[in-house]
Amino acid sequence: MAYKIEKRIIPGLPDVPLTAIRFIVAHESGNPNNAGPNSLEAEINFMTRNWRNAFTSHWVGGGGRIVQIAPVGRMQYGAGPKANLYSYAHVELARTVDQETFKKDYAAYIWLLRYLADQIGIPKRLDEGTATTRGIKSHDWIRRTLGGTTHTDPYGYLAQFGITKEQFKKDVESEGGINKETKPVQGKAIDTYTGTSIVDYLNSIGEDSSFANRTTLSKQYGIRDYKGTAKQNLELLKKIMAGQSSIGATKPKNDQQTTSIVDYLKEIGVDSSFANRKNLAIKHGIKDYKGTSVQNIQLIKRLRG
């Protein structure tokens, strides 16, 4: 099956760059009182209201749904002060008491952890090494190795459904019985991409994200000796999004003629609805967006950079 990544970014989150990219962190909600059919939405709604206390990039639940609520590659309040500035993404698993629901959630959870690791070139190895070893880490590993947190998830919850630490490690590292050809189906909101992953961005615009194609693109954008490093990937992403060259089937983002924000968003393949324009206005510092002519002109100028 193809997993759809629903993107519902919380407005107003802090935009703090990472010190280094080392970890994808695996969590679970830790809330036995929220394990009903609507547990996923309840967890997302609670975190959206209380993000100043804690927030993570992704939630999985509801029978295999994946929802992204914060940008990857930026600091999240997920695993304590000693891990947050090194964690590319944090993945939470909402609870359930239903065996079939858990089975679907777990498959999506494993897929997403591996997918995020591939995005940024992190080894798909679970809970290994020292504080500087890149890989997929449980919240419990963060506690034992780095400190700054007392959480031991996701192992207690996984054990309720017969998933041991050994089995979890095996599934993360080998993908178990999950279809390895599965690719994400991105929601429309990803067209307003704000993350730092070149792979994620290329997927969002329907472009080949393979290493071979990124090598070709890097030549077009004047990046020499492309090795797929984090620095090169970030440079390539910035140049592509700035429209410094043409790329495959991407649509032009530098039309300087139209003054209509609706026409401009349609031209670059972005949702032009009032709701999405309001979200864009918030991201670009335009307060109390009402869709006035002045606000629309201000927004189109800021989108063009």
C-alpha cells in the first residue's frame, strides 16, 4: 500500500536550526487513558494546543494514518535538551487497544521511521553506538545514552502487543514484511514545503529523488562533486526552491508579471484557497489576514522572496 503523509503544520512553532543531524527518534504517546478510536486526533489536538510544552514532527495511529505537524530538520521539543538539537524528526505512535488497528499502525510506524532515515541519509540501525552515532533511536536509548529525559518509550507499549525490543530492532533494520517498494503519497499542503530535506521536497513536486537524479540536478545548480552530504543537500534544496535553474516538471516560481496571489499560487501548483493563503500569511509574518488587496500584494512579494 502507499502511505499518505497528511501535513497539518502547527502555526507559530519556533524555527530553530539543528546543531547537527544525527537521530530519528521513535516515541509512543505514553497515555493509556487515550486509546480509543479517536486517539490519534485527540493526541494531535492536544499537542497543537500545548506545543510550548512539547511537540514532535509526526504522529502515527488510527489504523495506519501518518500526520506531520511540525517541520523536519528543525528543533522539536521531543526528547529533552540533550537530544532535541540533534534530532531530524520525532515519530509518535498513538495508542489503541485493538489488535488489528495496532497491526496497521505498527506497519506505518516502521515504514515512516525508515523513510525519514532515508530522507537524510541516516543509517537504518536502531539504538546503536554513542551520543554521536547517527541512526534511529528509541526515546529509551536517548534516556540511557544522553540523559535529559526519563522516558522509556516505545518499548512498554509495543510489548503489550508482543513486540519485543529484539523484534522492533529487526523490523526497523530489515523492514520486516513491509513492501519495500512503497512510496509516500503526499498531501497538497506539502507544496508549501518548509522543511530541509531535498528528498522530501523532490517527492512533493513529483520529481525523481534518487541519488542519480540529485547528482544530475547538482550539476545544473553548480554544486561540484556531489556526494549527498547534508550540506550539499541543503544547498541544492535552497537553490531549487529559489528557482535558480529549471528542474524537470516543476512549475515556474519567478513569474514577476501577475499581481494576483490566487493566479500566482495556481501557477506554481500551490493550493490557492483562502484557508491556505491565511496559513501562508501567518508563516510570512502577515498578521490578521483578511485577503485584502494590500495583504495579497504583500504576500505575493514575500513568496517571491
